[in-house]
Amino acid sequence: MKHLISLFFVIILFVNIALGSETVLLKSGEKWEGSILAQDKDTITIKLPDGKTKVIPKSKVKKISFAKKSETTIPQKEPQIAEINQKLKAEAELAQKQKQETLEKKISEEKQKHREEQLSKSKRHYLEGSFGLGSGQNQSELRPFFQTIQIAGLFFGSGGDLELQSTPYKTKQQNATGRLFYAWDRFTFELRGTEARGNFNAGGFQSISIGSGSSSSSGTAVNALFGNGDTKFQKASARVGFTPYPHPVFDFQIVAGVERIWTKMNQEVDSIGAIASTGFNPSRVNYRESTSLLKGGSIGIGYEWKFWERFTLQGQVLYLDMQGPSSFRSNEFSFDTSPFKYRQFGLDYQWKSTGTEVNLKFSTKIKDDVSIFVEASNMVLKNKLGSGYITENEGGRNSDLSQVLISVYAPQIIIPILLDSKTVLTYMQVGANYRFNF
């Protein structure tokens, strides 16, 4: 029994340590502080701070104040749980962030690897030569300009002579193009030359004044025009291209270059008419030559699209800005005097020409470095008349000031009204490419 009592007190001691300190208020106003060791229906046993115990009858107790240990321990546990939760959350966020960073790094490495593969495949170092033959149309400024001068002479001149040709200004031609193209990684260098030659037949009518207002007989003879001519159109280009973003399939380039255009025309025009009653013979023969030279530059874009391993589509869209002189010479032999009369007529003017050039080339590989192609090209320049002069009267310039002013300013007034001046080269070609890889 004593062992049981001792065990009981030990348990009470631990309970007391767990419970902490309480206050027992007696009805008499007396207070006892300590730890309640035990209680039954009649008494309360309390352990005092000095270690002694006291048994208090419940009939004398007014109030017992228990120490709120749970209030002191629970707040200590709650911060610990919150800290753990916060730590777990931070660890989860860190793990998610590290996972996202790892994924982004992997994606970035894959993109970098893919880009390096693209750059490796897009590297190039080769020299390609091309030659093509075809047909098309070309137009130089001199023939329509001369025609318009004739109309201007009807308005401003006093002679009354007028020539109207029904021949189209555009001439059908056969052409050839040679091209050297050097590519080295992002850069390309191109030398390109085209020559077009054509023939045309002249037709129309010419009115010729007979005599003058003071002569005893005057009038106008109308002749029929017959003739033929040939044209030569030459164009040379030197262009540099740069690829800002290399790609093995689609290559986009910025292109700029230097351009030159030469044109030449030779024409024989026979003007045939009936002899007048006065014996005046209106028939005459004209040998004409015109030349022009335009110099300038170009800027635009180029592209190359490779597909299905053996096919390539190349193209250029360029803006051209050029200027230069033109010269026209007419040597006329008329038969109104015996044996004939020789007369010269000339036009010397400066031009400002701007426009576009579009090239489209489709190639297919047939064996190793050899391929064949079809190419279409269209260049249209709009010409604006600049300074110049008309010469006549057997090569001498007229000393009459009014005629000088007409010679200088009349074409600049009339040409824009009567003529939409253009220089044109259009063709379709087939040919072959040979590529030498370094």
C-alpha cells in the first residue's frame, strides 16, 4: 500500500509539473498559491511553493484560479507549425523555380543548338556562273522623244512640217544575260550583264510645207513613210548583298549596287510623195541615230528559297535612281532641189530616271553542280526631262532669240503633256547554271 501511495505522489508530481501553479481563494479572503496535487469531493490538496502540502476543505473555498498553461503552450506550438509550413512552402517554391529554370535552360540550349545547326547548314562559299537566252521587249527614250518634238514643232514652229509614225515605241528583241555570283557566308557579290537586240519597221505619214506665205505658190504635201531600224539595249549591274539572319532554307538579303544602261538605235526612214504641179518633189530619205547613257545606283531586297532538295526560287525587287544624257541625230536628204538638199537635225538632252526592277528566277538541279533555270525580268524607269537643246539648220544653232527659247524650253513644256516617258526592258529567259564550291 505504501508503494502505491508513493507511486501516486510521483504521478501527482509530474502532473503538477505539467499543470503548473494555481491559486485557491478562501471565503475568509485568505489565498494559497501552489500546485494542486489532488482533490476529492470534500478536500483539495495543494503543494505550496516551499514544498509543503496543505489540505483545504472545499467548504471553505470560494474560488480556484487555474494557471492557463494551454494558453502559454499553444502559442509556442502554433508559430512552430507556421514556420514549418512556411519553410515547406519556400522549399516547394524554390524547387519549382529551379525546375522552371532547368526547363528554360534546356529549351535555350536546344534553341542554341538548333540555331548553330542552322548557321552551320547555311554557311556557303561558292562561285556560280549563269548564261541565259530569251526574248522580250525594250523601249528607249529617243524615238518617242523625237516624235513628240515633231508635235511640239507643229505648235511652236513656223514651218508646218510634221511626222507621225505608227510604229510602236516598244521593240521586240532577242536577248542574252551573263551572270557571275559569288557567295561567302552572309555576303554575296553579283556581276550581271544583259544585251538585247531588235528590229522594227517604220510606217506612218509626213506633212511637208511647200513654199512660204510670201511665195507665189504654197501648200502642204503629205508623204507616206516606210523604213526599218534596229535597236541595241545593254544593261550592266554590280551588286552586293548582305544576309542579316542566315537560314538554310530561306535566305533574305539587303541588296545595293551600281547600274549602267546604254541604248542605241539606227533607223532609215523613206518619205515618199507625189511631185507637185509646181515641180516640187517632197520625197526624202532620213538616216537617224540615237544613243543614251544612264548611270546610277540600286537598292532593294533579294531572297533565295530552297525546297524539295533540288529546287530553288530566287528573286530581287530593286529601286533604281539614274541619270544621263541622250543624243539624237537626223541626216536628211531631200530632192526638192537638184541634185538633193542635205539637212541635219539634233536633240541633246539630260534625263533623270527612276523606277523599279523585278527579277524572278526558278532553278532545278539536274546533276551535281549543274542546274537549269527559267528567269523573268521587268525594268521600268520613268524619265524626267532635264536641260538640253535642239540643233537644226545644217548643224548650226539658230541665232533668232525666240527660236532659241523655243528650242530650249518648248520640249520641256510639251514633253510632259504629250508623253509619259519611259525606259523599259522586259524579257523571259532559259539557261543553265554551274556552281563551283570552295
